[in-house]
Amino acid sequence: YDKVSDLHTELYKGPAAAMANPLAAFTLIKRLHSEWQNVVNSNEALENSQGWLTAFFTDTSDLQGAAKGLMRLQDVYALQVASLVRGRFQRVTDGRPTDVYLSTVSVPLSGDDCFLVGKVAYEQEDYYHSVQWLEESVRLFRGTGGEWSPENEGTLEDALDHLAFSHFKVGGRTLGKYPMNGRVLQNIEKYEKLLVSSPPISMIVDGLKRPTSNHLRTRDTYERLCQTQGSKPMQFKNPKLFCDYFTNGNPQLLLLPVRREVLSLQPYVVVYHNFITDTEAEDIKRTSHPGLKRSVVAAGEKQATAEYRISKSAWLKGSAHSTVGKLDHKISMLTGLNVKHPYGEYLQVVNYGIGGHYEPHFDHSPSSPVFKLKTGNRVATFMIYLSSVEAGGSTAFIYANFSVPKAAIFWWNLHRNGQGDADTLHAGCPVLIGDKWVANKWIHEHGQEFQHRCSLNPEE
Ligand SMILES: O=C(O)CCC(=O)C(=O)O
Ligand SMILES: [Fe+2]
């Protein structure tokens, strides 16, 4: 009863408040998924309100996604698992744990919470993570006397079982004398002995080597930019980088010029500050709500979900709300480009949840023109932050060596000869704390013939 009451209190505070902290989000999702199931299956519920109670169910993929999200945050922000389970966000620098973010509320994890994360890793044969999370799970389960409680999915024995096998996989130790075929190792004492005969736990974790990524060549740069924001180019180093009040010669912007900051010339990236008001951002978020679906990426001719892009998104036509039309108009005034459909795509609103991210990618297609609109490739991107993120979640430009945590960002994706600009490789870092919303306006080659000169020079 207490747990269900707690759950309600958290939900009444509003999902945004409850979900801002990834540990709170994870435990809430887990509770909705497994502990709530116990309530539904209880005798009391069976007698009366089961139908109503099941309405709150979350999917197994939600729970797995949340666990993967935690591990992603651990990796990208180099967070210590031992700190995470105590509700802290810390990374080891110069041998000492330092706070990456100081949370006002701390949400400690239970042995069963850690078991779940470890098990998700284990099932993906990701023993680097499973060892770390199962170590914590075993420690916490032991701390509570190893007693099973009805809302737990796992037991100390389960955790030891998975941990022993994970140790075996990462350490390459031969456990020949133990029968390792699947779940044969049932005996808790045997596991305890197994662990004692292994090197001390902390040594193993320190010596654990994170596997190199075979799909993300720029992983190190990407993670550094997410952690530090990189080094923003300085005007004194290049006088062509500047700030001004910008009207683009447009009388409609004369009374309220936009604060422009030219951040980089190669690739060409401009930031517009205070581009959108809070009310306008709320209009866009609210209007997009009913249409939000898991984001997809191009996969050959088709579109598919992908681990490298975790978010929800929706497309808004200019007519969806007067604010959408107003933003289209303002983008057009600032860029001088034709953003009318089909020369500009509809506004794509994106929401990132727990550990949501978009790994390094290009917005343009490498083999132009494949876009459905038949209006050429995406020549430019205008991306607007609709919320500020408390920690993490900035937009990283891998080769330009900086990341931007808010504002509206404009960049050219193509050279003037129509070739893709490889320097535009960029990413949305995982959200550590908060709720990230952005809106993308992609502008195509066609329709810009009189606004954006082309050239044969591949450098321009
Ligand atoms: O969310 C971000 O910061 C980047 C988003 C992005 O690059 C995209 O949606 O194409
Ligand atoms: Fe992008």
C-alpha cells in the first residue's frame, strides 16, 4: 500500500518532475512494470479492479530501455556505478570521485534494481557492464540479509549466479571444475567460494576494460565533448567569428533583432540566442504531444528504429498551430531561405527521455537525392532547443570541437557544389538530468536557387 501511495505521489507531481532524474525514472518504470504487477495479481485486485489497474502497465522494452539508458549515462559521462547506486552522479578524476552533477534529491538503488540492470547487460552478452552492476547487486542483497521480498524479481542467488558467469567471461578464468552449462550452478555456497577464490572485487572492476566500439569511430571525441562542452572557438583567435544583433536587412526584425553568434566557419555554424519564447516552446511541445512516436532513422530505402537514436518525435505542419507558422516565417527571415513545404520539411519535434541520445551522424543523405520530397538533399539544418537541459544533452559538433547546450543552431550540411560537408558530423549527447526537447527544420536544395548561390568549388 505504501509503495502504491508513493507511486501516486510521484505521478501527481507530474511526470516531468519525476522523470528528470534518471534514477527516479528508472525506479518508477521498474515499479510500474514489476511491482505493480504484484498488486494487479493480488487477491484483492483480482476480486475487483484488475482491468483498471493494468492500465498503468509499461512494456518490458521500456524497462530494458531504461536500464540501457542508465548504462549509456554511465559510459558517456564516465560515471561510477558505486556512486550511481547511492543516488550520486560522480566520476573519478585524479583518483578521487568528483560530482558531475549535484542532485537535490538522491534516489538510491536496491539490490534488485541493480540486478535488473546487470541482467539486461548479461542478456546482451555485455559482461563489462553486468560485472559492475551485479557486484553492486550482490553487495546490496547481502546488506539486506539476502532475504527475498515479494516485489523483487531477483535473489542474491540469482545475482551471484549471473555474476560468477560474467566474471568468468571478462576475466577469462577457467572454471573448469565447475559445470558452467547454463543454470546448473545452483548452489549459493559454491558461488560464494568462487568469488572468494577470484581476485578482490574492486581490483576486477578497476581492471575491467571497456570494449572498444566497432560502430562509433569518434566515440572518444564525442564523449569528451558531451562531458566538457569542448572549447568554443574564440573571436580573438579568428576575427571572422563574431556576435551581433541581426536583422538580415528585414524590416520585420528591425525592432527586435536576433542575437547572432557565428561559432564556426568550417563547418559553418551559427547560434541564435533567445530565438523562441517560453510560451512558443510550450505551444510546440503541447501540439506535438499526440503525434509523438519512437524516432526512426533511414535504413536503406526504409526507416527503422535504431539504438543510436533514442527519442520520440512528431512532425508538425505549418498549420498545426499558429506558432509553427510563425517559427517557419522567422526561420525564413533569418536564413533568407525558402522553408515552405516541400522545400523545407515539416517541423520535427523531438523529445529525449532517460538516457535518450543521437550518436554522431549527418543530417544530409550521403547519396543524394534519396529524400521522398524529391527536392534534393538537406542543404541546411535549423535546430531549436525548446527546453534547457539540467545536465548533459548538448549538441556536439565532433570535428568543430564544441557542443552547444541550448539556443537555436543553424548550419549548412552541404558544400556549395552539393557535396556533403563531412565536417558537420554532430550528435545529441545523452540527457543526464532533465527533459530535452528540440525542433528541427530541414531545408532542402531545391527552392533556394535565388537565395543560396551554388558553386563548383568543393571548398565553399
Ligand atoms: O538533439 C540534438 O542535440 C541533435 C539532434 C539532431 O542532430 C537531429 O535530430 O538530427
Ligand atoms: Fe542531426
